[in-house]
Amino acid sequence: MRTRKTLGLTESRQALAEMLRKADEMGGRPIAIAVMDDRGELICFAAQAGVNAALARQNAIKKAYTSACMRADTLDFAERAQASPQGLAGFGNPDFTIGGGGAVVVAPDGTILGGLGVSGRTAEEDEEIVQTGKAHIGRLIQEQA
């Protein structure tokens, strides 16, 4: 029987809490955060009161999904999409997105564990918040090793 590593609810909720803490520390508009497993399935989600329901919620989910499925942060994936003759459409998935705020979570052995997505602020702010979550999970992995 095979087993696989993936993000679990405990570390996903801890990363989500750390990203919310970072967002509160920075101040600014409310955000939405999504955490996906390595297959792009939602593990946990949070949306601060007043977040743009039509955009931020959907974009956080799309960023986490893209990062998990494409095995890349959304900024890195943007470079791949821009280099493609058909752009983002060439990847054939309308749920993929590009830009700041999506991060892939990778174990030290290279195993893809999942994806994180943040939306609601500027691309730069979303990126700063999501990288806080990614770093937090990295520390949790190191502690477990």
C-alpha cells in the first residue's frame, strides 16, 4: 500500500492563522485565504468580514488551486503562461490564474504538499501574506523532521 504526504487540517489551520495575523499586522483591506491539498482540493478557507465576495474569495481559491496543481507559485506560473503562445488559455483550465498571492508548499524531499492562496489586496500585499503562510508551514515541517 502506498502512502502520500500532503497538508493536513492542523498545519493548514495554523498557516491560515499566521496569514490572518500578518494581514492584521499590515492593516488594510480584508482578505480571503484558501489552503488546498496536493490535488487542489480545499482543506480550509477563511474570509475576513467585508472582503469582496465576488472577487477575493474566488481568486484566493484559484490561486491556491493553481499553485497546488501546477506545482509553482502563481508568480512563477505567470512567467510560464506568458511564454506560452496561447498564454494562460493554453493550459486548458479556466480555474488557473496568475499573479501574486499563490504559493506551492513543498516538502524538503521535493514532494508537493499543497497550495495557498490569498486575495483582497494588491498583488504585492497578497504575495507578502501568502509567503508568510508558506514560511510558517516550512518551519512546521522542519520541527516535525
